[in-house]
Amino acid sequence: MNEATTLETLAAEIRLYDRNSASCAIEIGKRLILAKKQIEHGDWEAWLKDKVSFNRQTAWKFMQCAERFGNVSISKHLSGQEENVSISKHLSLSKMFEILTLPEDETQDFIAAKEAEGNSIENMTVKELRAEVAAWKNRLTDADTTIADLRHENKLLRDREPEPVTESELAERLKASEAETRRTL
């Protein structure tokens, strides 16, 4: 590399290495998962420190990347290729870490929704993605609150005592029922 390299070329190379770091993070995570299965209980953090110079939180992020994105594909619409390809080929490590803040069962829905909107995660900045993720989580919270409110209201309706009926109201209901019965005969 020389100083005459254009800024456009440098930016393209940086994006390439950044995407490669996401693939590497997934592979690191897969290996950490395998290692953790072989390490005796209580020895994990010491092994991380001694053998790979990671703390527990860093290892957890890599392992989450492997679990969440190791088998995730994106559509050919986003990839521009004939078949589905790994998401890690199109996302930076920072973007993957940002998506990890979503609930696990929402990851695929979020990615699909953004693709359907034409708001490709690949083309977002990390700041834009962070805002989209926050908005998604707010919608989830709002939906959870609405569901909880409806359940509470339903419980109140089921648990409430029937309103007392006066004799005159009962007599009116009886007359109306008799009249309805006569009409149907």
C-alpha cells in the first residue's frame, strides 16, 4: 500500500476488512463454544485469560455472534447473489454487536423487516442501525405493555361481580324474552 492510494480505495478496503472481522468473530465464537464444553466447571475465566487473553464479556459476545449469526442467511435481494449467503459477509462486527442487543427471537424478524422496507442493514451506518434497533425494541415494549394491559382488563372483566338487577328490570327482560319467543313461534 502506498500513500497515492485513493480515499475511495482505502474506504473499500476498510469495509472489506471490517466485514471479514464479522466472519472471524463468528469463527472465534464457534471455537469458544467448543472450548467451553471441554473446560471443567469453574476454569473457564482462567482459561480465557491465560490462553486467549479474553475476558468473560468479550468471549460471551463472540459466542453470541456464533450462535445468532453462524447459520443466518440473508436473501439474494440484499446480497445481490443467486442464493442466500451468510449475513457475516455483509455486516461489520460493530453492526453484529448492535443487533445482538435485540431479543434473540426478534433478530430474523428485524433483519427481514429492514430488507422489506428497502432499508438495508448493510447500507446503514452503525449510528443509524442503533436508532433502528432502539425503535424496534420500543415497539416491542409498547406491544408488551398493550398485551399486559389487555390481559389485566380481561381479568378485571372476568372477576367483576355481575351488576344487581332490580325487580322491574327483571320483569322487563322477562317480557322481552316472552315477546321474542312468541315471534319465533
